[in-house]
Amino acid sequence: MSSILRTLIPLSVLTALFLAIGYYFAGSGGMIIGFLVALAANLLAYWYSDKFVLSVYGAKKVKPNDYPEVYASLEKICKKADMPVPPLYYVNANVPNAFATGRDPNHAAVAVTKGLLAHLSTEEVEAVLAHEIGHVKNRDTLISAMAATLAGAITWFAHIFIFSNNEERSAASYLLLLIVAPLAATILQLAISRGREFEADRFGAHVSDPLSLASALEKISAEATAHPVKGDPAMSALFIVNPFKPGFLAGLFSTHPPVQDRISILRHMSV
């Protein structure tokens, strides 16, 4: 199955959840409302997800001469990837991490944190940038934004029906709406995110150095474990390593595959 098909199927299922919820509680009219909400969520994610993400983390656009080594690495990677060099953003956060956003290679941005530049070597930073460029090249940034938006909107949509519907319904139907529908949306979102992290690791290893990327993941993960930050878990899929404090059932509902698995694969790639 192609990567496009593997992505379209979960996104289609997420959209179908909107239609099913709307139809169950309001018939054909509710299904139309569900479709319109899903369409609006996708359009907003397509056009404005990058601006939203950058503003949430206070990312500031920097010039090439502000961080010449970082920008030189970014240019080198993009040349190998045969794609435009995206703007570089800086996030004043001590936690070492990075993320990419944008709907396609021509409308993308890459952000690095203060902690990333302070804790990692030049080679490790370059490998992290390569991973993020992999997300942009494969359009993961768009897909992840759309999946996260749809998953969040399904929860909102379900609550709207619960508090506005006065018909007598079984407790099971409300359990389905309150728990099962949002849970299914979350699991599908996580399935998309986890698979694409492995793909971005492979791309990053191909255009940089697998051992440098493995070392970078090790350092970032250690810092994230020792000093997790507070934040919206829905945003965790953006980062190369989840920087947020793990919650209940963190392993099952993690947006990232286990870091040790990723490191093991990268080290085998160098052999």
C-alpha cells in the first residue's frame, strides 16, 4: 500500500466519523452539518496551520547571518532533497527540540529551539534539520495538521450534539459519542504520526548521518524525560521527540514510536 493511500484512508475514516455522528443524532441534516464542519476544519488546517503553530510557540523568523552554521546546514540538506530552503525560525525555549510546519515544500517553515542549539553538536543539529525536512518533503506537516484538526474537531462536534440534543437516547449512545468517537479519532491520528516519524528518520539518515541523528534523538529524549514541559498533547506530533509530560497510558497513545526503536534502526543503517 502506498504512503498516500495509507494516509488517505485514516483521513477518510475521520471524515466519516463526522458524518456518522451527525446522521445518528440529527439525520441527513446532521450529516450535512458534519460534512461542512469537516470541510471547514480541513480548509483551516490547510491554509493556516503553519501560522497558528509558529504563533503558539512564539517562533521568531531569523536571518541567515543570525545563525550561519544552522542555515548552512539547512541549505545543504535542501539541496540534497531538491527542494526550496524554508524560512528558519527560532524558539526561545531551553528544551532541545525542533519542528516543521507548512502545507508543502513551497510554504514551509522549520523551527529550532534555544536548547537544541545549546545541547547538540553541529552534526547533530544538521541531522535533526534533515529529519524535519523529511517531514516537509513528504508533506507530513500538512497531513499531521489536518489529522490533528479533524481529531480535535470530532471531540468538539460530539459535545455539541450531546448538550444540544434533547431526545431520549440510551446511555450507551452517549458513551459512544463521548468516548468511542474521539478515541477512534485519536488512535487514527496517532497511527499517522507514528508511521511518519520512521519515514522522516530514514530520510534524515539518508541526507545527513544516521549516527548523528541517533545521537541527537538520544540527547533530546533524555532532556525531555528529565525536564518535560507543559503543553497541549495535540501538538506533540509536531516535534521530533514529544517534549510534554507523559500522561495516563502514554505509551499506547503516544504520537511517536519509542525513541529506542528509532535509535536502533538508525544505528543499523550505519553498518
